[in-house]
Amino acid sequence: MSLSDDADYRLDFRGAITSLTLLKLTRVFREMKTDQTLEVLGLDADTRSDLFRLLPEVAYKLIAIDEHDEASIRVYLRKT
């Protein structure tokens, strides 16, 4: 079983507009319950940095970052 199979929420942002990506991500994260996991696929390096600046460090635990290439970055977070 992979991390992807265990995710409670999945967001695929490949080809999405960055500002809309971050807006949707914050909305989904607010709706999540404690200990639920989020898989985010398709973040470029800049958007990934914005993600970590946007979410307070105490609100999540980083489970994993899987980078195959610049266009295929997966981030797994658990809400705390």
C-alpha cells in the first residue's frame, strides 16, 4: 500500500493556475479534520514553497515529498 492509497484528500494541480491552486488548497486544508492526510500532486518548486509559507507549521506534519522531476512533485501532509 502506498502513501497515495492512504490519503484522505487528493489534489491534482498539474496544469493549474498557481493562485487558484493555493486558494483551493487552503480551503481543503481548513475542511480537513485532525489526523487526516492530504496528497498534493503537480506542485512546481515555487508553488511548493508558497504552500509551506501559507500553512502554519503547527497545523501540519510533513509526511513525505516525492520529486520525480520539476513538473511532478507530490507532497503528503497530515493535519495536526
